[in-house]
Amino acid sequence: MRLAWTAALRRGGPRRGAATLGRTRRFSGSVVDPRSWPIRNVVFLALAGGIFFTVGPLMRYCKDHRYFAVRAIEIEGLERLDASKVRMWLGMVEGSSIWQASPQELQARLEAQPAIAAAEVQRYLPDRLKITVRERRPRAVLRTDGAYFLLDQTGAVLDPAASDELNELPIVSVDADVWRRAHPERAQPELPLPRELREAVRVAHLFETGAAGIRISEVVLRPGHERPAVEAYSEDGRLAMRLGWGSWRDKLYALRSVLAHASSALSGTPGTDASEEVAMGRLAGSVDVSDPSTVVARWLPSQGLS
């Protein structure tokens, strides 16, 4: 009997252990009773509901509370722009909630304006905004249809030009009707593309820095079959220079050499400054440097040049 009872214990022992393990689960070496799970779920849901119904109203209360009303908007980096215009673009006025928009959203609003190259918005709780802007600097004046606008070095069209800026900056002229007929498929057919305007601004700047040895009154941008073409005119308008497109430095160097030779021939003195001959109205005609290796000059007969 004793042996039979011992054998039964041995046969039943593992099964009782298996049944015990079936009623429990082990996590990280500890035994957790499944009957405690509903209690834990209730506690979790209670905490989540408390946070949801407490934090939400608290955030709305803080957003609308006058403690977070904007009392100061500091703007740095302004040179040409007016602070009131920047505030208008910002869309934030004193007294509005500082939580009304994120700094990234306010920065995007400012950088969407053509006159602003970059902006940084910092929010200082509870009631102060600091705005730092980098303006686009005008490098030329765009003249089209009797209107004048400022252009920066990238070809972006900025604000209308003031009267004093017309005398300080070189002029890039565009015939809107000609461009409209040449490119009706464009979104703005009356204007060249920004990259085309950028090249015209670059040419005007090279003339201003003396790359061709003379000053000009304007640069004209005309549409072409494949690429646009650039022309430049002397200050008195009596000398036309056709530059074509691209390789500006090579072309202006060739133009400088031709004008220097013509000026020396007119004055009879080697090394005569071409700008003086242009100012006196003696250097007139046209010079085509579309191909800098083959320059074609046509001088007015009255100048005695060949």
C-alpha cells in the first residue's frame, strides 16, 4: 500500500504543478494573479481620464488668460522695412495670446514675404516675442510698364522703388508686352523668370563695378528663341552693347578692350579712358560681344572710327 501511494504521488505531482501554473503567469521571476488585472485597468483608466479632463481645460485656461497676453514685440535687423509692416505680416498684435501661433508658424509667415530673406522668432514666456529678420538688399531697379520695383541679387521682386533709389541703383528694363507674347504659357508671362532677372542684375552690377570701363544707364532683358538676351546702353544712350547670354566676365573684358582701342583712336592718345569719350558723346554706335572671340563694332560715321 505504501508503495502504491508513493507511486500515485509521483504520478499526480507533475499534473498538480501543471494545473497550478495554468492558473498563474510569471513575469520577470514573480507570479501575478490574473484576478488583479481588472483592478489595474480601472486605476489606469481613472488616471487617464483625470489627466484628460484636467490638463485640457487647464491648457485652454492658460491660453486665454491675460497673464499670457503679448505685451512686447521686439524686432531686430531692420534697415529699410518699417516695424509696423513686420508686425502686420506677423499677424500678432499686443494683447493677443502668446500661444496663438508657434514660433515656426510665425517664422514661415515672415519668410513668405519677398522683402525678408530669413527670420527667427523666439517666444519668451509669459508675454514677450523677439523677432530677428534679415532683409533682402536691393541691387537694381526693375522698370516695366512705367512702374519701378526693387530687385535683389537673386532676382526676387521686392517693394516699389522710391524716387531716390532710381538714381542710386542700376536699372533693368523689361518690356512686359514683348515678354507676354513670347511666353504666354508662364504663370507671370509679363516678367522674366527670377533666374533670368538674377543674371540681368549681375550684369548691371558688373558694369557698376567698372568691369567694362564705362557706366551704363540701363540693362535691357529681351526674350529669345532658347535663352533671353541682354543689352546695355551707355549713360547718354548713344552706345548700344549686345551681350547675348552668359560668360559675362569674358564678354565685358572683350568689350572693355574694344572701347579702349576706339577711345585711343578718337583722341589720338593711347590709353584714353573710354568713359570720358562716352561722356563727351564721341563714342557712339553698337558693339556686339555675344561671341567674345569675334566682336563686331559698328560706329557712327560721324565719329571717324572703323
